[in-house]
Amino acid sequence: MRRFTLPAVGMFGIIALAITGCQASGSESASPADVTITIAMPPISDDPTQANPVDALATLLEKETGRKVEIADVPDYLSVVEAIRADHVDIGIMSGFPSALAVNTGKVDALLAWKGKDTPVSTCVVLDGSPEKKLEDLRGKTVAFADQGSSSGYFMPVYMLDQAGLTQDVDYEAIFAGGHDGSFAALEQGQVDAACTAIVLTEMGAPAFPFADGEWRGIGQSPSMAVTGTVLARQTLDEETRTLLETAIPKVFSPENAEELGALSSFTGLDVVFAPEPSMFSSFAAIAEVAGVKLEDLK
């Protein structure tokens, strides 16, 4: 397993990248069975003392496919989309909203999707002892979000706050911390009043969630999502590799690998839909619009 880095792109720069030296692993002269599988992944954790679940993902996928796997590190979710669109990687594993944005461009394929659970997705974390008891108490406060492409760390909590009568950048100040762990660090250091994140992370405990029982409270719960996550693929991916991944990925994300996959384990054990139709993502449109994003504008 090898790792390399791709640079950031703008929030809605859904255009072809001009990245030199980083190209998808496919080759017209090589047999698909001999070609490395490349995956773009945003940061999962910055903690050097903990095993990186991305490394575990690569190892498990190499075992199931018999292929070498390379991980392209990118700074955020939408950079994953750009790397796939530009044919610099084969696949990316995404949460619901960036998947909806990507699929709506018509420039990437949804290889498979994990159905959502009928349970709340996000909450806003405050330190225990803080004066905020309900979402309305965040009026006039500063709220940290993971990044602008995150489902549980941005889109769902912004919608939840909107439903409570709070408009982003009008009733509260939003900052983007570059990831869930960055949001937690900002809250811990007193830089923000709340950090909105995935409920599943709060349930996992350390190292995914740094606060112990009695140190934090969750206020508010967002609605559920129709799609928890998606494997996106470049449209030029050969059929042999495509079929191989459709078989291997559900095996990688089996419940028996949940502990090893760490923060990626939220996809384990969920129902899988292969080659999902774009209509599967239609429910995201109204929620995205609250965050100032119209899916139909992203072509």
C-alpha cells in the first residue's frame, strides 16, 4: 500500500483539474488484473498515536481484490470528487451529500451506495457546564463544522439549526475546522461554543471522540439520511475492476471488520444498492439548499 497527496480545490470548483504527475492507475497496455487500485480519501484523524483506518481499508481491500491499493490523501470531501472526475484516482468513499453533489454533475459514477438508517445523523456538541441547553441557545454564538462537503459535519446540522429558526451567518457564526477532529479541538480550546458532528462519532469514544462522559452534552438531533455513503468511481474505470470492487467492497465493510475500520465503520452492516440511480439522492436537494447549495446548479 502506498500513499500520495493531491492538492485542494475550491468548494464548488467542479471543473477538470490540471494536476501533473498524478493519474489514475488504469493503462491501456496493462491487464486490469495487474493495475493498482487508487482511492482518494479525506483526513480521518490527525492523531499519530492511533492506527489509521485508511491504512486498514487499503490492507483489507488488497486482501479481497488481490490487487495493490494506493491511497491519495486529499484535504476535503469535494477534492475527492474532483480527483475522480479528473481521472486521477479510481474511486472515492463518500458520505451522502458530497455523493449527491458528485452524481448530479453526471461526471462520476455511483458504484454502490449504503442505505441510511432511520435514525438521527448529527448533533451539536457543547462542553458540559456551558449555558447552551437547546439549539436556540446558539443564537449569537460561534459554531464549528467539519468542512463544507461533510454530510454529518455540515449539511445535516445546518439543516437542523435552520429548522430551529437559526440561519447560518445571520443568527450564528460558522467556522470550518477541516474535519470532525478539528471541530472537537476548537471546542476543547474554547475557540467555539459548539461543534456539530456525527452522532455515531460521539458514541465511539476515543480516539474518534475526545470527550469523556460528563465532559460534554449533545443538543439537538438532525433527521436521518436516505443514503449513508457511496463509493464513487471514475467513468473510465474498466469493467473488470468495476465488477471486482462491487464484490470486494461489501466484504471489506462487513461487521467483522468494524473495529479495524474505526471511524470508517459507520458503513459496516448496512444494506447495499449497486449502481444506484440518481433519484436515490433526490431527498438531499432541499437540505442542501438550506446550506446555499442547489444541486441542479452543479453540472
